[in-house]
Amino acid sequence: MKKSLLFIIALVVSSALYAQTEAISNSLKAVVRLPGTEADENERIEESKSVAVKTENPEKEDSEPVVVSRVDRNIPETDFVNDSTFAFIICNEKYGSLSSVPFAIHDGEVFARYCEQTLGLPDNHINVWKNASYGNMKQAIKRMQSIASVFNGEINVIFYYAGHGAPDDATKQAYLLPVDAYNVDPDVCIPLSDLYKSIADMGIRKATIFLDACFSGAARSDDGTMLASVRGVALRPKKDAPMGQMVVFSAVTDEQTALPYAKEGHGLFTYYLLEKIQSTAGDVTLEELGNYVTSKVLQQSVIDNYKPQCPTVSASDQAADWKSWTLK
């Protein structure tokens, strides 16, 4: 009887010890997940799902790689403070309803750096509008007028524009196009003649205008996409004459297309404009600047694009001595 009782007790203890050992073993398996086990395989599946989620939407690269041009580096610096000159820069690249203008924002940004570092304009004398709407462009003109008024006209103005220009099909009037323009609409575009008149009426000392745009209806692109003419034929816009003390540098003649210089990440006209300012540290007359830009752009456009782009320089009758003007 005693032996039987002892046997039963030993059997119960043994069963309890086995159950405890099995529980501990299962716990260890849950933690260690030995290779090749079902738990290990499940874990690897979950990890792979996690990795897939992280790489499903990688950050998109810029559609247009950033080009660091020769004119973007080693910008000359001056100690001269050009506090009687104000720069107004509009660079329109991303249009809502029209084709983009390659490198226009980069053009405007780098031109602004030259205004400050090389031409000596104080930072608060440099006004930049990127992807300007119609309201922004009207604001730019009003700001020019306000500054000229408080200085009693005793200032010089540098106006730079990169973006679309186009003529009205009916009137052939040339316009600057804001980014919210859906077409060449006189109600939402800036007539080039109005810009000239607004600046001339300010009675300032000198106005130097740079237009990296064309007004034939072709876009600033390699393929010359048409903006204005439904016939796909470039139009000859009315020629707007400069007024007051004004000189206008235009990227093209009336019927040509302003081209990009993709290798350098700029408009072709702007690239050679900056190159001459860079090589002379800004100590260049407008005559020298015009001759250099005209010859270089014409040569490069024929080499790279098999068609000419010939910049023009025109001055008002009042600006009789414009050839000796400088930007400093």
C-alpha cells in the first residue's frame, strides 16, 4: 500500500516537471526563433513586408538635374556699394496652362547674385519675383514707381525678365506673360509698351532692361513650341521703341526663338550676359556688353541648334550716350 502511494506521488511529480519543462521550451522557442522553424519563416516574411513599405514611395528626383554652370561659380565680388541702383527681376518658369520655360528661375536667381556680389547693389535693392502672376507683375511695376518717387527719380533701374513673351494674334502687340495666363489675353498679360512707358514716366537717371524672351509666339525651347499662333507660324510683333533714358537688351530679333543652353543650365542669352559680367567683374560698358552677347549667342545658337538667335540692343533717342553707360 505504501509502495503504491509512493509510485503515484512520483508519477504526479514527474508529470508536473515535464509540463513545466515543455512550457519553458516553448517560451524559449518564441524568443529565440531558431533558423528554419515556422516562427523564423513568419518573422522573415513580416520583415520583408516592412522593408517593402519603406521603399514603396522613394523620394522622387528632380525631373531636371541641377546644372552647375561656369557662370554659377567664382562670381566676382566688389567692395563698391551701388546704392543708387535698384534691380527688379522676374523669372517665370512654371506656367499653369502653357509650356514651361527651361532654367528661367535659375537665370533670375544667378542674375540677382551678380547684382549683389559683382555690381554692388545692397541686398534690399534687389527685388525678385519667381513664377510671377499677373498681380505680382503689376506689383513689380508699382514698386519701381514707388521707389523712384521717394528718391525723386535720382536712381538707376535694372529690369530683368526671363519667361514667355508673345504677340496678340489680332493686334501684333507684344506682351510679357505671367504664369497664370492661359493665352495671350490683353486683360491678364503685360504689354511691353506699357512696361516701357511706366519706367520712362518715372523720370529716372537710367534704365537698363534685359529680356530673355521672344515675342514671335514661339516658346523658349529647343523645339520652338508655338504659344500664340494657331497656324504654327511665328508672327512679327509690333516693335516697341524704348522711351526716356532707356536701353533694352533683347534675346532675339522679332521673328526668332529664344533658346535654352541646356549644357550650362541657363537661357542662351542670359548665360553670355553673365559670362561677360563675370570676366570683367562688372567693369564693362553697355556697348561692349552688347557686342559680346550678340556675337557669342549668334555663334553658339548656330553650332548647337542649327538656327540663329541674334540678340538686339536698342536705345531711346534721349539716351544718346548709352554706349558708355555701365551697370555699376
